[in-house]
Amino acid sequence: MPMRIHAILVLVTACAVARLPGQSDDIRRRYQPVADRIMAAATADSAAWNRLAEMADRFGHRFSGSESLERALDWILAEMAKDGLAEVRGEPVMVPRWVRGLESAELVGPVRRPLPMLGLGGSVGTPTDGITAEVLVVSSFAELERRAEEARGKIVLFDVPWQGGYGPTVRYRSTGAIAAARAGAVAALLRSVTPYSMRTPHTGMTNYDSTVARIPFAAITVEDALMLHRMQDRGDRVVVRLTMGAQSLPDAPSRNVVAEVRGSERPDEVVVLGGHIDSWDVGQGAMDDGGGSVAAWEAVRLLHRLGLRPRRTVRAVLWTNEENGLRGGTAYRDRHEAELGKHVLAIESDGGVFRPEGFGFTGSDSAYAIVRQVGALLAGIDADTVSRGGGGADIGPIMQRGVPGMGLRTAGERYFWYHHTDADTVDKLDPRDMALCVAVMAVMAYVVADLEEPLPR
Amino acid sequence: MPMRIHAILVLVTACAVARLPGQSDDIRRRYQPVADRIMAAATADSAAWNRLAEMADRFGHRFSGSESLERALDWILAEMAKDGLAEVRGEPVMVPRWVRGLESAELVGPVRRPLPMLGLGGSVGTPTDGITAEVLVVSSFAELERRAEEARGKIVLFDVPWQGGYGPTVRYRSTGAIAAARAGAVAALLRSVTPYSMRTPHTGMTNYDSTVARIPFAAITVEDALMLHRMQDRGDRVVVRLTMGAQSLPDAPSRNVVAEVRGSERPDEVVVLGGHIDSWDVGQGAMDDGGGSVAAWEAVRLLHRLGLRPRRTVRAVLWTNEENGLRGGTAYRDRHEAELGKHVLAIESDGGVFRPEGFGFTGSDSAYAIVRQVGALLAGIDADTVSRGGGGADIGPIMQRGVPGMGLRTAGERYFWYHHTDADTVDKLDPRDMALCVAVMAVMAYVVADLEEPLPR
């Protein structure tokens, strides 16, 4: 063996040892059998997917303030009680109530054509007859600034390509109405925020500020945004009529749904895991985030069914109103403020229950070292990658109070194809993948809840 | 060199020689320079794609009997004249006129939910109030036969998975209403014929026969067909209300559009190339088959612009009414019946102008040997595969009269994602790919039109 290769091997071995100190061997020895048992039980059937499908088919989407959300919550609470879970309850949360009403967009010049659209959440409506105005298409905020003179009295369309992922593009959905109003526009349109389209509009939350008028704001499809841009480039005068019956009504009552496996030794110390049970008012909200919610619930049910009772409590929380208010996440923090010091870990799944790859983690270095070792228990199903950075919108408020946070990572290449659309339906998820997500969340929650020492902060 | 490898090399060399007889060297020597010139010119810009986009944006879809089709044909004829093409003309064709009218489907039990749908072409409508009936979901004709007793008075939904491609699945669209009516159903629904869905209904032609009642027939989305099937499997009573204003009106005038580069020596001998200019009444009909039509037109324009005048005439034909009648293809055959003996080749593009791979050919062995040698001229752009079997719906009637036929083959993996949907828009095609299709069609048409001897039958 040449010296150089030998030296590399020694280094690799040393690194491997450095990554697996004594506690790791201990975690593996103590918990691999139970982890294997959890993984086998989770993947023995399609229970999680079937439960999600039943919920999605019976109640459809679950938008904050809607009857379908509250009926779904009633059903979940009843099912959780039947499952025999502990401390099943709905914790009251007041949520915003934005209603879409009737809405449409039509190209009226240079030709007439319907434009499939979705008003953006929180948008104001138009007058009953709609707003008919010439369109100015821009590719960026910078172009709007350069052409601000041309925007006055018009409808500004942000035709922003999907570049560098969600973050750089969704800015236009969040603040496009503000920028357009600042330039004197009477309404705004957005190319849907997505890397792929089948003439599919995507909704999502938008914001106003107090310095400029609130103007109606809606998403059209990628296809139609490109078409309007081409028309403008050809010198055509593009005219659109936008009609939106959107309005914001008084807050409505909703609930965070909670169910537990109580800890055997330290029940007041808690590992929280969950997703958000509310969705946008389109499709079935199956991927975003019915799947994450049901996977967390199923993970806790699985522990209960297997008679696995860790030292600490494992608590599934199905947060309400992530999409247009985050009231569920903030209400959980406020209600449990005094107990947050004993929340040892919070896990969220909100990236779609596609094939799991592992977790992203936010917390101290010493905690990170431990959760990586727990993650290594998932090597058998290729879901053992625990990397730095991760959490979730709903656990954000308690992470800000110091609770270590973790987000489930999945192979969600098509997540943004379906995100906030009518195509977010249960068939986009695979029963086996979802079962693996249940397994992964159950193993992580169980082991962290059962360690002798709480996860260090 | 070991004996065995040497023997294989000798064999390979012999085969290569067998595949490239004298005429091949001749075709390559004589035509590679002009083929290269055509390919370079076709791919120098995005002219073809831009022309298609302009047509699609200005006129939208082009359904038989619609004003938008006839206005598009007027525009094409004017543009062809501006291009300086020869013998530009519209050849009259009477086409069926089916109108969709207002239509909708709604799930009314076990829950209420809108079902995105498209009536199938040729279907009868429902009474004004629609048809409300319980649904029987079946996976196949065989299951319907087994459960025929249950179908009486119901709406039959064919939830047939995409298996083995288009052929086995589209049978249900073609004859589903007949089978359902035979079992006593009052209407029929179809899971859209597609391998992929974003809650996208697909329309297409359906048929009746004279032995059973004509019942309304519409496509719903894959997602909703799966949902209704799950509901039935859970024991739910599934009830749908189907409302369709569809009707068949008297035939309407349309045209096949023709333009030529006249042959220099034998102008009465013709190579025909084209696509169908009509589309379904959804999307832009850009892929199916605006792209094939414009590519053929652009191929002829390119020859004209380059001053390339082959011995025989090269004729672009944009057939009307392929989708719901094939009247354009049959009218072309009838009008040109006496000249078909001098049609040396007919080429159709109706698989989407995606990246070209070559052609499929139907004709004699001796003709096949020659067109393969012509195809070899396209090796530089990886489009040199000429295989057995190919043609197109519009050239079918003249192929039945003995005209050798050829279909452009492209990398259309997603063709059936967009086929007959609102998502068939010009952005699904790539300018460079379309330019390559123009090049490939122009080279094949030019060289076959210029060979000393006509392609043998």
C-alpha cells in the first residue's frame, strides 16, 4: 500500500472515530433495536396515507376561518381519542378570516381571453365591476423603479422568472402590491411563484404597508404572464380586467390540536412534533401540510400502539393558521410559555412527506452532536442525514425562546409545482414515502424523549 | 490483436459497408453541403418559434368551425404571400362544428366539491338542469361488463390508469359512452387520458354508434377520478351532477392552407410536408399541432429564402380539422386524387416540435434504403434515426393510396401531459428545438424532392 493512501485511510478512520464518540456507540447499542421496530411497524401498511386521504377526501382544503377546517379538526380530535392517545385536546386560537369571493381576470386587449387566476391571500377586492386598465409588465422591482412613470394608473404585472428557488421569487408575492401602489398602479398581478406550470395559478400570502394605498393583487399563470410579456414586447397595448370579491372578515375561532404519549419518568419534559393542519383554500392541502400533520399524529399513534413510552412526553401538535397568520404557532408559544424551558426539542414537517432524507437542526453544538447520532439510527432507510439549519414556521416562535428546532427533510423536487394550488392533492404523495416519514419522525422523537439527559441547549 | 476481436471488426466493417452502398456515398457527397447550409440557416434564429408564438397569442386555439381558426388561416395566407411563397392558397373544406357550450361537473355526495372537467368532442349535452346520478366507478370495460347490473341509471366513471401508453387508454375515450350506454348508464365520465396531471382535464374525440342511446360523456381529472374511486371503495355513495351545453351544429367552411416552392424540372411531382392547423378548443393548440404546421411552413420558407429550388415541388400543407373529423386530410386526398401518383413522399409532424430524433417511414424497402441515407445527412444534429413505421393522421388518406409516408419523431416525453389541455401553450416548446425540427423537415423534403429518380414505391 503506497504511503499516501495509507495516510489517507488513517485520517478517514480518525475522522470516523471523531464523529462517533462513546455516546454514539451507546445510542446505537441502546436504541437501534427499538428504532428498527418502529421503522418496521411504520412501513408495514399504508395507514398514514389512508388516513390523510380520508381526511382530504372528506373535508377538502382547510382554510383558516372555514367550516371545513373546523369540521376536520373535530374529526381529528375524535379519531385521536379512538386511537387512545393521551391529553387529546383542541387549544383555542383566534385566526384571521380572509374570504376570496368570486374572482376572475380577463385579457381584453389586444385580444379577449380568460386568464386563470387566484387572488393572493389578504388582498383587498376590486369594485364590483372590476378594474379594467392597461398592463405594464416588468421583470423585477428594479425595472419597475426605472419605469415608475409608466406604471401610473396601470395594472403592474410582475413577470419574474423562478430563479435561485423560492426565496428570491416569493418576495414579489409578499411585497409586490406595495411596490406597485408606490408607483401609482391601480392593481397588481403576479406570475405564479413556481418552477413549473400546467396553466396553474398559485395563491399565497401577500402584505400591505401603511404608507401606500392597498391595491388588489392576484396571481396569474406562468404561461399567461409570458404571453402578456410577449404582447408588450411586440408593441401591443395589453389591457386586463380584474375582478375580485376578496374581503377580510372578523377573526374566527380555531384550534391547535394536541395529542400525547405521556413520559414515563419526566412527563413535564416534552418533545413536540407536528405540522400545520390549515391549508390554502385550493386543492386538498394534502402536501401542504396535511401530510406533515398526519405524519406527526401517526408517529405518536405508532409509539402508543407499540407500547413505547419514553422517559419524556412526546406531543403531536397540529398547528392552525400557518398559511395566513401563523396564529397557531404564536398561540402555542403564548399558552405554553412557562413550560418552554422543558421543551427539549421541536420537530416540524412542512416540506411535503416525500421520501425522507433526514433532518435540518438548529440548536447548540452539543445538541447537534447528539441528534446526529440519533439520526444515524435511520441509516437503514437512507434517512440519516442530519445537517445544520432547519426548523419550521410553526415552531419558529418557540425556537426564538430557545427551544432546539428541527425540520424534516424530504426529496421534494416537485414541492413547488403543487404548492398553494388546486393540484395539491393526496395522490401527489406516495404511501411508502409517507410511511417512511412517520418512521423517521417517530424514531427521532422517541429517542430524544428517552435519552437520560435532556438535549443540551 | 486477438483473432476474435479481429473477426468482429471485420464483421462490423462489412455491415457498415452493407448499410452504405454506392448511392449513399453519392447522397452524402452531393447533399451534405446543402443540408449543412439548411441546418445552419434554420438554427441561426428563433424565427419559427416567434411565428408560432405570434399566431398562438393573436388567435389562441383554433377549433374547427371557430372564428379564431378562420382568422388564423387568413393571417397565415397573408404571411405566406409576404414570404414570397408560390401557389399560396386555401383549399375549401367543410368541417364539423361541435360547440362545447357551458359545462360543469360537481360532486354532490358524499361531499360537495367542484370537479374540473372538459366535455369530450362530439358528445351530446345534458338537459339544462344537468344530470344528477349516483356514480359507478370501474377500472376497465371488463369490470363494467361484470357489474353491468349496477350501472343502470347511473353515471359510469372509467378510472383507467395510463398503462402501456396512449393506445390502450384512449380506447375508453373513444368508445366509453357506447359501453356505458349499453349497460344502461345515463351519462359517462372519463379519467383524463394522460400519464401526469396537475388537476388538468384533457378533452378529445369520442364516438357513438347506432345501437345504443347517445349519452353525455366528459373527462374529469386524474386526481378526481382517483378520489371518487377511493370514496366508492370506502362504501360512500358517490353522486355527481353533470351539466353540458354541448351540441353539434351544421358543418362550417374551412380550408387546407397550401404553399410551395415549385420544382425546377418536374414541378408536377410533389413532396408534401405539413401538420394540422386546427386544434382543440382549449389552450393555444401550440404543441398540437401549431408547432408542426408552422415548422412545415417555415421549412418551405427557408428553402425559398435560401434560393434552393429542387427538381420537384415541395409543398407545405396545413391541414384543417384533424382533431374532430379528419376532413382536411380526406379533402386533400379527394382534391388531389389525380395527382397522387406523382406525390413522391408525404411528411407529417404531429408529435410536438420537441428535439428531433429523426423520422418513422412507411413505404417500400427500396424507398426506405434511400430515406435512411437522406436521414444520415442529419447526423450532425443527432436527428439521423430513420426507422420503420410512421406517418400521420392527415397524410393517412393519401398513404392509403400508396404515397410513401413519414412522421417526424421528437423527444416528446411530456407530449401527453399537455395534449388537448389548457396547458398546451407555446412556452412548452423550445425555440432551438423547433428550429432543429424545421431544419430536419427542410433537409428531408429538399433532398427527396431533388433526387434524380423519384422515391420508388
